[in-house]
Amino acid sequence: MNTIVPLISSGVAGPLGVLHLPRLWLKASLEAAGKLAPGYPGAGQGYDQMVISGLGLNRDAVLNYIKTSKPTYPQFEAWVKSQPGVKLDKGSVDKLNGSITGYIHDDATRKEILGANGLSDGPRDAVNLNNLDDWQAFHAAVLK
């Protein structure tokens, strides 16, 4: 079975305006279908958990909904909006988005990603470093 490298960036937001939420949906959906590329968690402890916690969602409920309902992205956002206590006000979303765009990988992770891409220097922020990492993984898995 072919697996898929998730190429939706953490810097992408859907209609709700929440960065990384489309990527979380994609990764969890691919994992539920047994199609997520090796090395990618369906819902990890980094950005995935930041979004789940930042929105006030229940991690198990998110993953269970995606696994059992196989929603489209708009259906997933509608479900998110329906959850009790969800934090989608402008202040909460702005704070969450700021934590995503402001996250910086440690030097070792940065050097590893840049080195794998043949770069001696490049972005410092985790969103753009993760993009490079995804593109490298996609190239290795599909194009090489």
C-alpha cells in the first residue's frame, strides 16, 4: 500500500482561521486510513497537541471523530465548532496562531533539516523548516 507524506503546511489555515488545523486533519485522516507515511504521527505532541489544547478540544474525541466519521475538511471544522467549550474567539485563535508561527526548533533539529536539504543556512522558524522536511521526505518517497 502506498503511503502519503502530508504536504499541507502548518502555516495553512482553513475557514476558521486556525493555523495547522488542516494539517492535523490530514495527518489524522491518513493515519486512520493506514496511509500516513512512516515517521509522521497522526497526532503528535508538537503542533498537533498545541492546536488540540489551544482550541480546548479533547484529543481522544478528535482522533475518534476523524477515525470513525472520515470527515471532509469542512465537516471536520463544523465538528470542531460544535464541541463544548471550544475556543474560537479572535483572541484565542490569534494566541494559538502566534504560538505556531513563533515556534523555533532547537539548533540540532534546524541543522539536521537544513543538512538533509543540502543547505548550510535557511529559515529559523519551525513552520518553514518543517516544510523543507516534508518536501525532502516527499522527494525521497515519490520523486527520487
